[in-house]
Amino acid sequence: MFENLVEILKANPRKIVYTEGPDARILESAARLKKDGFLTPVLVGNVDEVKAAAAKGGFDIEGLEIIDPATYERMDEMVEEMVALRKGKISPEEARQTLSQGNYFGTMLVKMGVADALLGGATYSTADTVRPALQLVKTKPGANLVSSCFILTRGDEMICMGDCAINIDYQDKLDKEGNVTLSAAAQLAEVAIETAKTAKVFGIDPKVAMLSYSTKGSGKGANVDLVRNATAIVKEKDPELAVDGEMQFDAAVSPTVGQLKFPGSPVAGYANTFIFPEIQSGNIGYKIAQRLGGFAAFGPILQGLNAPINDLSRGCNAEEVYLMSIITAALA
């Protein structure tokens, strides 16, 4: 997988901004990328602090761009653009103060085209990565929400799971009069379609299982209805996509069980892209695959934004930063 992504980056040079420049894990990854030469890191932070941290760790970052929000020559332009993007919700003084934070500053670098992609979150929460992205980079045309997926690998085997990190659950969105403006099923369907697109980027031919505790009507209830209705919407919006549901996990992965419970389905028993009905089952599911199934998990990979912006685990190591850098930049 990574060999293919590196070839993409060699053919399409990209810059990736790290919002936590002085972090040792970030610096180790940046030094490695500098040596490899297929992706250009940009480090956010005080120049002296970043260089001192690199020297302490023995990381060669000579020649890499380090941008300090406190001395950035385009800060006035950045403040003006941020105020315009926030449409009266923030004053110039508040914008300048907010942009002193690496997560907001880095996001604006992507918005202004200084960098193509962003990776952050080694020292702060997912929400602190997603919030500036939603406020400044915003969702791409046609997208109603941001979601996530994980790519999991075990040897030559690759699967995709979504959404395991962003959307707590799916509820109908209502206007002031109580009319449904975006149904819960439409939101889950959008997650499925976006996850299938991400899977393709990584070389997976998506066979999408819409997961539930029910297979083809074996169970009843609102949660089953949600998945069944979302499946119908996916099939309507993307008729070429191999997708079925609702189905239980055993029906999704076992050909014997799948064709017994869901006869004739092109997905049942052969799924490689799994859509969970809410975050709790998704988070548990990918971690079971990771910890008991021996899969390496890469993500969360954010979907639905106008630019590639991804989140790191605060427990990440330098190898994970390096690999997530490749994944993030390849999406640009």
C-alpha cells in the first residue's frame, strides 16, 4: 500500500504542515521525509525551539521550512481571511489571538495554499483538529458532514472501516419548524459513500457491508431501520457501488454464513469495507481487529473536507506519524 502511495507523491509533489513542530515524534518523521525526498514537511513553531528540539533528538531538519505564527509575514492577510471565513463571528483581534495556536495557524496555511495537507493532534484532541478544519477549510461541495475511516492491513490483506472516530450517532437534522432537512439515514449513507471513495484511493475495490445486529430483516427496531434505509440511499446515489445491508458481521465476512443469511448478495461473505451504525460499535470494532486480529490500523482518515487534514493519536510514535504523513499527503 505505502509503495503505491509513495509513487503517487513522487509524481505529484506535496507539502504537509505539522502543527506541533517542536514535538520529537514530528521532528523524527520530518527528518525522515526530508531524507526520502518525496514529500516536503513544513513545521509550525518558534524557530529556535524547533531547532533546539531537533538538535536534542539528533534529527536533521536543515533546510526545512519552519513557520512561527508570532513572526509570520502574511499574518495580517491571514487574519483578514479568517475574519471573512468566520463571517462576523470573530473580531480581527480575536482572530489574531486564535491564530497564535498551531492548529488554527496550520489550518489557515492549508486554506491559503501554503501547504497541501495537514497532520496534527500528537498533543491535542481530535476535536481540536476537526474544529478549525470545519471553520476554515470547511466541507467540500455536496458534503453535509465530516466523517472518518481506518485502513487496516494484515500482510497483503486490506480492509476499511468507517466511521470509527467522528460521528457519535446519526439523528435527523431539523429546521426551526421541525421539518427534516437531512435524515439520519442520509448521513449514514454519505459516510458509506465517502468511505468507499477513500478505500479506492488505497487500492481497495470496495465491497461495502452496512453493519447491524440484523441481517436482511432478521431483527427489528429503529437501529435496523436506520441501516436499511441508509443502504437504500447508497444504492440510489451510487448504483455502481457494491453495497448491501443491513447485515451482521459474520454474514459480511463468511461466505457460508453470508450466502445462507443473505442469498444472492454480491457483498455478503466478501465485504472489505465495513460501515458501522454509530461510533461506539465502530471504535470497538476496529480496535478488536487491531488488538486481537493482528491488523495494523491507520487513521482516523478524515473525509468530507475541502483539503486533507488528519488527526494523530496522542499516543502515536514517530513511525505512525511518518506513515500517516504519507497517507494524508496522498489524498491531496
